[in-house]
Amino acid sequence: MNIDLLKRLCETPGVPGHEHRVRDLIAAEAASLFDRVETDAMGSLVCTRDGEGEDPERIMLACHMDEIGFLVSHVSDKGFVHVSPVGGFDPRNLFSRRVLVCTKEGDHKGVMMAEGKPVHIASPEDRKKVPEPTDFFIDLGFGAATKDKVRVGDFVVMDEPLLELGDHRIVSKALDNRIACWLGLEAVRKLLDDGRSHKCQLTVAFTVQEEVGLRGAKTVAYAVKPHIGIGVDTTLACDTPGVPEKDRTTELGAGVGLHLKDGSFIADRDLTDEVEGIAVANGIPYQRTILGGGGMDSASLQQAATGAKAIGIVVGTRYIHTVGEMIDRRDLLAARDLLAVFVAAH
């Protein structure tokens, strides 16, 4: 498994609207795997492998590049940096976090704290309050000079390295959705390494701004007009204490997820049967998944132009939208293998 690529993807900062560093990394990897590598007007990276024949079937994978983060909204005279979230945070997971403020001139390490009194002098009522994401601020240690280094609109990410835990687990910030970026590259690499070909025209779109409304996938899908659209993403793995079994969505180590429904789309029945049959025939472990809410790029692929058959291929992730997102590498490899075999079948 190419863990070095996953590490570089996860540790490269890129929030909605500021995915350029991630895009540059992917473009360098994609150059030898695709016939064309292009960037559209919104900033999505559109990578295409040509099919055979005059009018090949068009298959599109959507792998969003953006991670949740913040944009700087204000810098106080004393140098405290206030932020506006881009993506959904649970504020319970934001206390005392190390962050990276990214500017054109360079990146600055800092700490994120919540407004208010420390526990030593806080009232019992204050201790029970859960602040909103906008109640947090960042201290870079520069004092008043911060205003000369940071501007409104600069972006902020969590600052934590990727870790390998136990025998099979990987922990990092931004696994949502850099694992899909990894899959978009590694599935094609496996296809080639295995000596397989495909008749379809394959487009792997590394999309922007998914975390704020599936935006990048919409424009790419209208341009590509796929017959089959596959959203590649993470999903919840709530196989942890305090969550009823019926709400767990997926279980770590149980295989790639076939994502059938969420708040934005319902997977095509025939396509689901085909993907499931391929998994069974090739001994690839899988689990069916449904998410009560939320959305993914599959919806944009399904609804673009005259529409497409769509499904989600997902990897269950514990502690999602935190710096401690956790996956099982066996699930990731199952997703890679399933995507490679599916493309080869077309």
C-alpha cells in the first residue's frame, strides 16, 4: 500500500476554495496515469483516460479534494485571529487544537482556543456551555504584529500528522476526503499494474468545495455528462461506545461500503446489483450502507445534464470531521480493488 502518498495527501492543507496545493500534488501523480489532466474554471482537476471506439461509455469518479477548515474573518489589534468555518465542525472537538494558518507568504503555526474564562475561574454555568465554531480564536504568538502576517481570507487547517495504529488502522486529519484522492489515483495504478484495459472513457475528477455544497462536482459533471457516476468518499463508522448498533452505518474492517442513500441521492438499483456482483465474484469484502442525512458528490453526478446512473463507493471512518479520523487499511484496499475491477469491466 502506498502509505507515503496518503500521508502527503492528508498533511497537505486545502479547505473549500483553497484546494490548490492538494491539486498540484495530485496533478504530479496523475500525469503518468491519464491521457489528459486539466483544471476547470472552479479549480477541480479533471483527469481523463480515453476509451475505445467512437462513442465509448463515459464513467466518472468524483473524489473531492477539500477538507473542512476555516477562513480568517478578523484579526484584532492584539493579534487574535477570528475565523469563519468552511465545512461542518462539532465544536466539542475544537478545544485547544494546534492549527496552521496558511498565507501566500508562508504558513504559521498556532493554537485554537475558545473565548471565555479558564476552568479555574469559570462559573458552573460557564463550564457547561458548548461554544459555536465562531466562538473560537487563534493565537499565533506574534501579538500585534499578526496583522502584518495574516489577512482576512487566509485559510486555516488542523495541524496534526498521519499516524499508523495497531495492525491495520490509520489516523489523520483530512482522511475525509483525501482517501478518495488516493483511491482515484491508486485504482488506476492498480488497473495498469494488473495489465487490465477498459473500453469506457474514464474521468476521475478531483473536485472542489464538496464540504460546502457539492459545488465542484456539479460543474465537472455538466461538462463530462457521464453515463455512470461514482462518488468516492468517506462515511460514518459509528461502531463505537455510546452509539446503538442500528445507527453505526458501517463497521471498520468489514469491507468497502456500497453507499445506497443519504440526504442527497438514492443509488441506482441496477448499478448497485452490478457493483455488488463484481465484489462477490472477486472476493472483495463489502458492506451496504445508508446514511440518514448529509450528502456526497454522487448526487451531482446523478442529476447533471440528462442524468446518470450513480452509486457511492465509500470507506467507513470513525471520528469523522475531527483530527483523529480513523480508517482500516483493509477497507481502503477493498475500495481500490473494487474500483479497478469495475472500470476494467467497462
